Amino acid sequence: MFNKVLIANRGEIALRVLRACKELGISTVAVHSTADAEAMHVRLADQSVCIGPPASRDSYLNVHEIIAACEITGADAIHPGYGFLSENAKFAQILEAHDITFIGPSYQHIMTMGDKIEAKQTAKRLGIPVVPGSDGAVTEDDDAKRIASDIGYPVIIKAASGGGGRGMRVVWKESEMGVALQTTRSEAGAAFGDDAVYIEKYLAKPRHIEVQVLGDGKNVGIHLGERDCSLQRRHQKVFEEANSPALNEEQRDRIGMVCANAIGEMGYSGAGTIEFLYEDGEFYFIEMNTRLQVEHPVTEMITSIDLVNEQLRVASGAGLSVGQQDIAFTGHAIECRINAEHPSTFVPSPGKITYYHPPGGLGVRVDSGVFQGYSVPPYYDSLIGKLIVHGRNRVECLMRLRRALDEFVVDGIDTTIPLFRDLLDNQDVQMGDYDIHWLEKFLDEKS
Ligand code: ADP
């Protein structure tokens, strides 16, 4: 196992990784921007190194400073968390050249899955069902029109290098295609430095269902079931649960095994998520994330498997601690993403937390780096914590979640906690009856 791990991230995920390291007896190094000098991940780490000014590109994305911090502190490995450098193949490759272990898959796998066109082709080759669409990149209006009329409108144009719900445009009819194609290409070029776009069928009422996988880097892949992340705003997840209320055991096993086999065949190393849209009983691959995800705790709650521990084990050469036969699902878990934002306008609300009281009790987990007196800086993502609740079944989980939300007090800034209280009053949410458009409609009706 590693002696010392550097955590190249901030906020709740830096703490999450730090906890797993501590439980394995690994020393930790926190890196931080000047804005995060007082942050909890810095306070709890064995060592810390300031790597630059507040702007992410000068600190959390500053590869040279991060490698220097690693060398100064003698860390063996870097855990990238999610976001920032976690899916940067070049970063993983540079670490390899410096003899520092990247806690994640090989840079080749990151590269393949980072290009959504290549990812889709790879998935198809591995027997994973994909959304019908263009075979590769589309540049010409005429090609786009031909492909769209073959699959049938509406279609969605997506940037090959897109992420975070950006770089997508729905096209409803042929007369809109020319402008839509060229606009999406130029936006993609400006936002991602890659103007390649592809076309796929726009599914009208799908759910977003994703499968958590682990690979040993050789030939074994396992799955830890699915998460349902259909409640989204602007293609960003807000509320996630496991298992999905829409799947039965047979469907879960079937899609899970398709994913596990693909991961084994790829020789994939560590944790990953294969994302699908699910409609009318069919799964359609949309992308694979080659990292830990924000919503990973719901899987941990129903499997009792520490995903970061498994990542550390695989990266260090110790191998997975479990096989497919050891994975069992117990009860139901839900996660609410608590953002420092107004609960209905979603305007970011940085500032000082004057009073903080997190909920507790059986089956309640709060992953957060904030505390009373902490100032949420304005420079980063507005996620300040996650409330994750487990119950023996979905009803118990919902009741416990309501209780936990009622206990949760964060004063001084706006948070999205009241939104979740409203959601739990809704019958569709109570019944688990929603698709990826449900939340936006709910929010429109409310305003
Ligand atoms: P990103 O990498 O930006 O997260 P994804 O490909 O994972 O992009 O898509 C994000 C979300 O966009 C999905 O969860 C879904 O809500 C919507 N979406 C993507 N592709 C389609 C599609 N073919 N049909 C309908 N909605 C889609």
C-alpha cells in the first residue's frame, strides 16, 4: 500500500479521499489555493502545500505546482477526486513519467472515454447498447440532415469533448439543422478546444441510470449496481438514488453484467461509471466517466463497499478486496446535493456560514467540508456538501430523508435544502415516477 497520498482536490471530495487514506494508515498531503488555506481538508491532512492563487487554473489545475508539491512531500501517488484534473489524460501520463501513481485508470482509457465518439464506438464493440446516431463526427449540413432523417427527429447534437452538461443542442426539425450544427461546433471549439460533434436520437422521456463498476486492471470487472440520477437541472444531477425505482432485479443483473464484462475485457483499472439513458425497458449508453463520481456514496450505502478504498487498493497493486459474488444490495439510499445557491433562482450564494448544524442519527451521512464560521469562497463549484440517507426500503429512506432535511441548519448563506423539502412533498418523487425532464418542469411550474 502507499505510504503517502497527495489529494489534488478541495471541498467534500478531498475530505472523502482523506478519510479513506487514514483508514488504511496512509499519510495525506492536502494541496490548496490561497482561498482555501482554512479549509477542513487542509486542517485534517498530515501535510499541506499552498499551490497558488484562487483561480482554479492557477491552483487546482496547475500541474507543475501539484507535481512539485508531490516531490517536496515525497508522496507516492495522487488522488484527483472528481472534476479538476480527474479526467485529464495528459496529467495521468505526466505523472507516469514522474514515477508518481495516478489513482485512476490508465491514461489511454481516460483518453478513449474522454472522447465521446470514441467512447461510444468502444462501448458498442464491447457489447454495450448505445443510442442510435452518427457513426462518428459530423461536419457537413447535408450529412447531418441525412443522419437525422434516418434516425428521425428530434435529435441531439453533442460535443465529442463535452462535459458537465454543456455542449449539447436538441434539433426538432430539418430546417433548424444547419444553424444548430454549426453553432454547436463553434461553441464546442471555444469551450473544449475541440469542435468535433456527433448526432444521436433525442430520447423523449428517459431516465438517467448509471452503473458503478470496478476493474482490477487485468481482466476482472465487477459491477455494484446502478444509481438513478434522473432528477436533473440543466443536465446536472441534483438528487440521486440507488437502486433505481424503475428497475427490477433481473434488469439490474443483466445490465450490470454487460458492464462488468466490458470492464474486464478492457482491462480497466479502478472505479468508473457507465452512464445510460433508459426508456421503455431499453438501455442506451451515453458516456463513461473514468473517475469517482459525486453520487458514489449511494452505492456505498447499499453495498457497504468503500469505493475510494478499492481505488487505492487497485492503484497500489493490492487488487480488489471483493469479487462479484461478494456484492449484495441492502436497502435503499438517496443523496441530495447541497449547493450554496438560492433554492429557486439557483443564484450562487458564497459567504460566511454563521450557524451550522448537520443532521445525524441512524442511516444519515453528511459528506461536507464546511463548518460554522467557514466562508464559502466564490471561486469554485457551489456544492458545499451531500446529505446521504439509507433506509431498509425506499419508504423508510424517504421518511428518514425528510427528518434529516428538517434537522439540517445552514445559516448565513442560501442553500438548496428547501428545494429538497419541497421535492419530498411531491407525489411523483414519493412514487419514484420521474424522467430526466421532470425536475425542470417542476421548477417551471413553481416559479
Ligand atoms: P455530460 O458529459 O455533459 O454529462 P452526457 O452525455 O452524460 O453529458 O449527458 C448529460 C445529460 O444530457 C443526460 O443525463 C441527459 O439528461 C441529457 N442527454 C444526453 N444525451 C441525450 C439524448 N440522446 N437524449 C436525451 N437526453 C440526452
